[in-house]
Amino acid sequence: MAKELTTREENYSQWYNDLVTKADLAENSAVRGCMVIKPHGYAIWEKMQAVLDKMFKDTGHVNAYFPLFIPKSFLSKEASHVEGFAKECAVVTHYRLKSDPNGKGVIVDPEAKLEEELIVRPTSETIIWSTYKNWIQSYRDLPLLINQWANVVRWEMRTRLFLRTAEFLWQEGHTAHASKEEAIVEAEKMIEVYATFAREYLAIPVIVGRKSESERFAGALDTYCIEAMMQDGKALQAGTSHFLGQNFAKAFDVKFATKEGNLDYVWATSWGVSTRLMGALIMAHSDDHGLVLPPKMAPIQVVIVPIYKNMADLEKIDNAAFEIKKKLEKRGISVKYDNRDTQKPGWKFAEYELKGVPVRLAMGMRDLEKNEVELARRDTLQKTQVSQENIEDYIENLLVEIQQNIYDKAFKFRAENTFKVDSYEEFKKQLDEKGGFYLAHWDGTAETEALIKEETKATIRVITDDENPEPGFCMVTGKPSKQRVVFARAY
Amino acid sequence: MAKELTTREENYSQWYNDLVTKADLAENSAVRGCMVIKPHGYAIWEKMQAVLDKMFKDTGHVNAYFPLFIPKSFLSKEASHVEGFAKECAVVTHYRLKSDPNGKGVIVDPEAKLEEELIVRPTSETIIWSTYKNWIQSYRDLPLLINQWANVVRWEMRTRLFLRTAEFLWQEGHTAHASKEEAIVEAEKMIEVYATFAREYLAIPVIVGRKSESERFAGALDTYCIEAMMQDGKALQAGTSHFLGQNFAKAFDVKFATKEGNLDYVWATSWGVSTRLMGALIMAHSDDHGLVLPPKMAPIQVVIVPIYKNMADLEKIDNAAFEIKKKLEKRGISVKYDNRDTQKPGWKFAEYELKGVPVRLAMGMRDLEKNEVELARRDTLQKTQVSQENIEDYIENLLVEIQQNIYDKAFKFRAENTFKVDSYEEFKKQLDEKGGFYLAHWDGTAETEALIKEETKATIRVITDDENPEPGFCMVTGKPSKQRVVFARAY
């Protein structure tokens, strides 16, 4: 069959690429580094968007939209931001094409050169804070709790579908506050929103914490993150929330009259997740048969496939199938009944396995006579005969069980691949052999961190906020360490 | 008061600009021609998106996402398309900035020049059809019914918030079909979807029909449109649906194996509406007090304002107000209770009038004693005393009535400003005096159309598909005409 996947064992990276393209999630486009998100992939992204958007609104945020373009000079206004973002980006220099005088197609009109170049936003702190300047005069105007759903562009040299693309879709929250404390509470609140979303919807057990200084967002005083483990033991940063201090307010001169009548710079946060979450979702759960989707993220939760020899049989099965479909839809379960006669049942089984539909019902004449259906779970690939009586109760519970099982499996995998190490030699050896997350002591310096990265390609993924931190000694330098931090190789 | 608007009488255009900015709908950004859509404006756009997205899905369409950038050479592939779209657009020529060696900020790195320039999409036919080429082999792959929600850029020299901006938000449907007939049915179906949306949700009575050849989309064989009348008598094109024939299939070599075993080019449609609809909604209904929103498009449908002298009073009013809020929300009505003590009731009244909240409830101690509230309708500005008993029934019905009333008012206005004319002299005179729509005869030639446009700035807005077309003689040339067409000056 054309849709066979490379196995994970064989080549994990190729397995991922095969899966993304063959399950119709996304593909590379004619524009280098930019992807096309295909309908099946986009439907999953829409589910993510709907849940997140509601979570943002429930926590008091509203949506708005800011320009795609940023004047070049804006990027230089925040010193560390420019280092992080002004380099690899798409630069608009002209605003007109004209017919080629040599007769072939169109050329850039040299007379239509922009006075100041425009950058396609790699992130929107600068354009948004230049706007907030006009919106904020007094403490009465605060807090501003605004989110934007948008596309952004970062000119990546090595791209991978969903994980790292030149253009990607995301949401970016940008909030403004009257006090440092309030801004920190906001940044922490939003990383918890992301963690809840990852755990309860994506079924991914993420670790919440902070980044080390070297791994922080360019312009942030503190970066909170959620880190997930993929099936090859590598880490994937799935979302970040930044406490930006007064850096952007100072860069764009955004001051407010305080309650006490003074003037002060505004405090800021920003936070975002992107279509990278699609990569996380795919890599965390899927198997050699294809995509495994937690039911809450599945555009189609149940598919029904008829097994028939002739049209008279099909008609009978149709009736029973539509009945089941109706009952399930009443419970808010999304169902597809695939009675196309252009494809055989075996082809359909493979197709819906590949696309990650959590529950498959197959129904033939014998099932019909016994008032049963054959039910296959995508997560375990187990098949059982189930009565059509009260099948909606059965499936409603089963979807909850599958959601939990997928989470538990990922949790167990992470636990089995997380190791405490105290010696740098052991760390290096085991990292090469097994991958995974390493809880190790670090002396807190950027130098040691850089050395470890240089020598092992592992980075500090997250520093957790432990209630009882375990002190010790840096595995490299032997200097004192306040707590273990999480090292891993990462996407 | 700072938020006073210019009146429509005084200066319609200034009234519109005042309204858009003062009602917090949108504002100009630091980037020429690009707007910031503020939270109140964006909330209305989100309501439009939600309704349209559901209508698209109910008619069998799915969403996907295609790249922001289009290789320059793609634009030249469809001959008439390049004329229409390849001219005023944002051109990306470089992919990197570097620190200015003279020490100030960043400059474009001359070594990071793209081999082929990229155009920020002005519309996506070319990039999408270059993708469809790989998706379509056989009639079994058809139809493809895909929609995209996206931002697009057209480098407009003279911009106006929502109506004409360099960057705007829109949806673009791009469908592929096995037959000409099926593609035409699709193009017609989607213009009807738009018409239904405009009438039933935006409360705008639109005229459905076709464009003349000169007004067609660049690359289309037929352009269907909906045209709305604004309060100054000018027309606004609110949505278009194009039958593209096989033009893009030929340009990108997209062929399919027919059921009969032949190879044929695929048939195409595209259709779109944009944030321009925001401009139509604002201009169609609003008055000198501010925005008037049809209830179905209002982010807040009911606002409750307490009138109190002291905190003891407020507490009593709070209780009653929250009770009403709960009852209304149970009916799916969105309610804001504004008991902020930083603003006076009069300020709040003006604010919610400006922002177009359809129903305002004011509640003081006297109302409370009589178990009543004062209710003000935004559309008529009428106030009445209403019992709190069963107020949810009353308001539920009232919202339906307001929605209808706003539509009826717009319908009446259009009827009163639509004129049959038979002489070109009369046409010119009356157009200058009264504006409005003119039903006139035209000989069907581009020359006459161009002459009328040149002399009067009026264009053919729409050619309706009349059951009993009234033949006559062109008002300019006296040549035979099959039916009257709609002329107007337009946005």
C-alpha cells in the first residue's frame, strides 16, 4: 500500500515526516520553508484554537488584530529583542511590480522602493507596544488583556513541518499592567492555562517551570514554559509565557499616571503557542499505523464502516448506522459514516487508522442480526463486539477512557525516560544511549550551561518551582546547586 | 464631551472616521495603510466569522491554510490575473537584517537577497492552484471545497479604515470541480450564502447579481456580487463569488481523469468577503449618536446601568441586576452589567450608545421599588418602563424586533433612493443632487460603460437576473438594451 509509514524504530524523523504528509495534515509548499496546512490538519488546529480561545476569554482576555508589518526601526528599540528577532526575517523593500520591458512577466519596480523597509512580524511586541502608547494614560486604562491570532514569519534555514517553519500560525497575548506583581501573576496564570490545555486536551503531560537566562525570550526578564517529551526522548517546548518587566514600555515610552498621582512605566507580559503544538500532539502519541488523537482533539471521533456484499445489505446497514450516528451526535460526539462504494472496508480501516479516528465501528449483516457492532479502539488497536443497545453510553464513556489512557501512556513513558544523574560522565553516556530527561545539578552559570550544550547538545529545558528543592553540587564544576534542573536534547 | 461625532449631515466621511475611531472599532497604525482592529471591532468581526464559518461548513466546505508568500513568477501565469493583482503589492526581496556597521540599529543584509522575490498574497488563486495540481488526479478527488481565513495585502494609495486598507482580513473560498455546470452552481450558491448572511445577520438588504465584464475579478469568466447602499446613497460591494472557468487550471496545468477516462482541465470558483463588511455594517445603520448594531452582530446585546446615590442602594440594585443578567444569559443573550463607580450613569449611557449596544437597561431605587427597569432601544432611542417580571421574554422578542426594524429601515432607505431613469441628462443631474441607485438601460458595451464612469464617476454595480427583464434603449447611445442595470457611485 502506498500509505505505509516508515516505523519509529527504523527512523523516527522519517516516520514523523511520512505521518504528517500521509495522514493529510500538512505538506511543504512551493515557497521554501512555508507549509500548506491541509484540511485534516487544519481541523485539529481549529479544535485547539476553539478551546484555547475560550480559556483566554474565561480569564478575562479579548482579541484584537495588529499589523502584519513592522517598521524596521521598531525592532531596534528594545536592545535584546533586536538581537533575538531582527536577524532572520522577511524584509519588504518595494510596493510595486511592473511589466518586464523585455517582455517576460513582471519585475520589481525600482521606483517603488519604500523609504523605510518593513519586516514581516516575527512576533508583535514592538508594533503592539507602539500602539499601547496611545491607549494607556492612567491606571484606569489598565490592565490591558489582549490576545491576537495571527501568522508570523521567521526565516528558518532548516525547517520541518509544524515544528519549525518560516511561516507559522499562533496566538500571542500581550498584556499591560500597573504593577510588577500583577504582571508576574498574569505570566504565571497563562503558563498554567497552557499546562492545563496540554494535559487535559492534548493528553500531554508537560513540565511547567522557568527557562534559564540563556534560554529566555529576547526582551524578557523571566520566561515560563511547558516542556513535553516526545517518543524519541527529546524535549519539545510547547508554550511560553514571558514576564517582560518594563522593557517594552521603556523602549516605546509607555507611561501611566498611577493611583497615587505619579508617572511610571507600564509592566508587560506576552505569551504564545503555535502550530508547533500540532507537532507535539502528533509525535507524543502516534504509532507505526499512523496518527493517534486524543478524543477531545479529534475532528471525527467515531467512524462507522459498513461491510456488505450487495446493495440490499447496504441499505439495511445504512439504516442501523444512521440510527447510531444520530444517537451519538445527540451526545455531542462527532461521527462520520463512510458508506462510499468506491473503496473497500480494508482500505477504509487503514485510512482511518492513519488519520487517528479514536473509535471505529464496523457493521456487517451478522452484526446487524445480533444487534451488535464491531468496535476498534485506535489507541490500543483492540477490537470488541458491542451491543447496539445503549451504544451511546458505552462510547461516551469509552472516549473519556481513551483520552485518559493516552495521557497515562505518555505519562508512563516520560516517567520511564526521566533519570536522576549526578555525574557528568554518566549523563553523557546515558544521554547518548537512551535520550530522555535528566534531572541534574547545575551551578547556575551560563558558562557551564554553554559547555554542556556544546559537548552534549543538551540544554536546560526547564527549572521547576519545587516546594522542597534538593540542593547538591553541579555535575560539571562541583560548585553548589540549589536544585536539580531538567536537561534534554530538544526539538 | 470628547467623544462627540461629526454629524452625517455635516460631513458623512468625517462622521464615519470619527465613529470608527471613537467607538473603539479600529485605528490607523504606525504602518501606512495598515489598521489596528481594536477589541470592540474585532469582537464584531469574530461574530461575522463564526456565522460565516458555520454557513460554509453547512454547505460542505472545510478550512485549510496556504502560504502568505507567493513566488513572483506565479503571478504572471494567468494573463489577466497579473494585470489585476501583480501591480500594487508588498514585495519581499531579502531574508535577513544585520547590525549597521555605522553602529545605529539594523540594516538590510545585501547578501541575503532572495533569488526570486516573494509577493505578500493579494489573493491566493495562484499559490492554491499550484498546490491543487498535486491533490487532483481523478474525478474521485473532486470536488475540492476549501476555504481559508487569512490576511492579505494590496498596496492601496488612499486608504480608509475597514473600507480600503493595505492589509485586511478575509476568507477566500477556492473550489475545484469536474464540470463547468457544477462550478457555476457553486459560485451561485456562495453568493446566495453571502446574501443570506448580509440580510439575516448584518440586516443589510443587498442586491444580488453579476458584474459587467469590465468590473469582473481579474481572471474570472463571471463575477457574482452583492451590493449594498450606504446612507449617503453610495454603493458598497460587500462580497463577490467568481466562476473562474478553467483559467487557473490551465495556468497551473491541473488536469484530471474524467469518469469517461479522458483528461480534462479542472473547473474553478473563488469567493470572498473581508473586514470591509465591517465598514458596510457601520455605514448602513449607524447614526449621529454612534454605532447601531443589529442584535445578531452585537458582542454585548444588553447593558445594565445602575443609578444610585450610595453603596447601600447599589448593593440592592446589584442583586436585582445580577438576577436579570442570569435570566437573560439563560436565553443566550449576552449581557454586561456595568457597576463601575469610576464613571457616572450619563457617561455610561453615551458610551454604550456610541458603541451600539442594542438594549440598555437603567435601574434606580424607584424602578426597584416598582419592580421595573427603564429600557432604551438603541435603534429608535425610545425609552419605556418595563416590568422585571418575565423581562427575559420581553427582551428576547425585542431583540428580534430590533433586528427586523434595522433591516426594514435600511430597506426603506434603499427603496426611497433607487430611481428609474431613461435619459442620460436626468441621470447625471439627479445623481449629483440625490446620489442613490439608478436603474437605467445600457447598450452592453465597455465603451459606453467607460464613458459613463468617466463623466459621472458612476459604475455598473450589478446586473440582476430578472425573471421578466424589461427591454429598452441605452440612455447614452440609444442602442437596444435587454434589461435595466444598477448604476451608482461606489466605495
